Amino acid sequence: MTSANRRMYVTDPVSWIPRVLSKVYSLWVGATFPFVECGSRLSIHYSVDLLRPHASHIKLGDDVLIAKDAWLNVAREDDSQTEPAIVIEDGCVIARRAQISARNSIHIERDVILAANVIIMDHNHAYEDVTRPIRDQGVTNGGTIRIEAGSWIGQGAAILCDRGDLVVGRNSVIAANAVVTRSCPPYSVLSGNPARIVKQFDPAKQEWVLGSSRPAAVASEKREPLSLVAN
């Protein structure tokens, strides 16, 4: 144990209580919830909002971490659908207050990191009938979302798909507070609302180049690195 850790235990002797609670809760959820599949070494905080019936539409891999106050929601109206609504593969991290709400399919491939306050939804609230409150109109048919392996979704980012298929290519970065509504190729950095590719790895040149959010002539003349905040 490092000296910093020893100091933490001395100054906060009850700091182990939440960790023990989460450990016990993780074992209980993994053993008793009716997941499509639940891998080993699940770590899920006891405050996570996950209804037991929804677990039957969720598949979890090994070494998945779901942090405090996250929300996993399944918005299906038809329980006859056999494919999982939410798939979270090996080694994924779902940080605090992240929200994943699926009607059709949200597939998060291995080693993806979701930072705090990220929201991922493959549907929306219906609103077209102006004679009824929106809360009474249900949800749209929606689309599907796939976040490919090794990607990093920054704090407060939103990935939203109301129709079709949205794919975030492998090892991509979504900047803090970006709003992604379209697919992007692998090795992309996206920022803004709506999100645009601001940087991308060029396999032919074997280097990162500026993306489409700046004029091509300016990008080719300056080639300066682009700073990006994606906590």
C-alpha cells in the first residue's frame, strides 16, 4: 500500500464501507439478475438504476465497471424480441451518472470508456400529436447504435439515434459535451453540436490530420495540432 493510500485510511477510517457495499451488491446482481449473459468480475455501484426485468434484455462482458448513479434503461414495449437491447463488452467503464437507454440495440464494444454524464439513446420521445402530453405519446421507433472497441466518450457527450444505424468507429474520441447524431469512421476525434470530425488518423500518411471542421486550404498550410478537451 502506498503512503497516500495509508493516509486516506487514517483520515477516513470508514471509507471502505461504500466499497464493501458495492462489492456485495455486484456479487448479488451478477448472481441473481436475469441477464442474457453476465461475465465475471462485474463491478456495479449499489446506487445504479437498473430494474430487474430490464436485465433480461442486457448482456454484460467480463470486467465491466458501472459507477455511481448510472442508469441502464430498456424502453421496449414488445418482450418477444430475442436480441439484447444493451450489450456492454469486456473491459468497459460506465462512469458516474451515465445514461444508456435502448429500445432496439445499443452495442458498446470492448474497452470503451464512457465519462461522467454521458447519454446514449437509440430512440426519442414521440411528440407529433399536439393534443396529448408528450409523456403519453410513448417513444419513437428509433434506430441502432454501435460504439466500436477502444473508443472514449467524453464528459457530458450525447450519442443519439432516432432512425437508421449510427456507428462510432473504433478508437474514436467524442469530446466533452459533443452531440453525435451521425456515424464516424475509425480513429476520429469529434467535437461540437452537432459533432464534426476535427481530427482523424490518416493510414496512408501514418499521422493525425485536421478534420472537416476547418477549410482544407487552412489545414494544409498550418498543420498545427488541435487542442481538445474531452474529460
